[in-house]
Amino acid sequence: RYNESQERVEAAQAVYDEVRGRLDEKQEELQKARVLAREEYDRAYQKYRLKVLAVRLAFVLPLLAVAIFVFLRAKKARSKYLLHANAFLAFASLLLIFMIVENVWKFVHVLGISILGAVACAVTLAYLKKQLFSFERVSRSRLREGKCPWCGFPLRSGAGGVAALFCQNCGRRLLEECSECGELRPILARFCPNCGAESKKKRRSEKNKRF
């Protein structure tokens, strides 16, 4: 009986090994088929993306060309519709930029994020510098603190307590004659402390900003 049982076990093991070998072969064939199917799918998807990109470019590029033509013509003629031409050109440009970013973003997203972050930081710093550290703001703050508006050196009165006409540190002129009352006024002050008249230089700069 033992021998019969041993023979049965060996026969079953042989059948198992044969089935296992066939299963391994089928799994290898299945894996190869999956790889081939994936490669074929990738090629088909790439062709599809190229076709979609070609269709989009066929729409966007002529639109951008028309927008550039309209903008240049309106600018040359100084047309009242120049603002609309600008908007049309911006719209067409944004469409093209969006298409480019959409197609290359997955390849350069890390670099793109770094560039966008650097640009955003630069723009923010430039804005803060313009708003908080402009010469006009700094000079007014220095005048309030009794310092030279040009270099920030503490001002000292001249003989007899008269305000100094020039800075002892940088030599720049500090006071000028008011065109309205004839009294001396801080050269960078917007209004005269004696008569309240606005500086002509300030008025001219405001007009230039408007135009």
C-alpha cells in the first residue's frame, strides 16, 4: 500500500509540474501580449495627440495671424478700436500659449514650476520695492524725521537756528524758493509749509503720469 500511495503522489506531482509549466508559458505569452498591446496603444495615442494638435494649430495659427494683422493695422491707423485689437491679440496669444503648455507640461513641469515661481517672486519684489521703497516715499519719511531726503543724513540748523540750505553729508540742495510766496521750502516737499502752494514740479509730474 505504501508503494501504491507513493506512486500516486509521484504521478500527481508530475501532473502538477506539467500543468505548472504550461501555466508559466501562458503567463509569459500573456505578458508579451500585454507589452505589445501597450506599445501599440502608446503609438496610437501619440498619433491621436498629434492629430488633435494639428487640428488645434490649424485653428489657432490663422486666428493669431489675423489678430496680429488687425493689431498692426489698428496701431498704424491709430484707430479707436485699438483696445479691441489688443484684446483680440491677447486672446489668440493665450490660446497658443495654453496649447503649448498643455502639450509639453508633463515633460517640463518641474522646470516650469521653478520658472513660474521665480517670475512670481521677481514681480512681487518689484511691486513691493516700487510701493514701499520708492524715492518719493523714502524722501518724505526722511523729511519727517529731520534727515536729508537724498542720503538720510541727520540735518543740523545753520547759524542762528536757520535751516541749512545744503546737506552737510552729500552737498545736495535742501531748500528752494517758493514760486508763490517767495519763502524757502523743502525742495522735495509737495506743498509749501508757508503758503500751502503745490510744487510746480509735482504738478508737471502728475500731468505726465496722466498722459
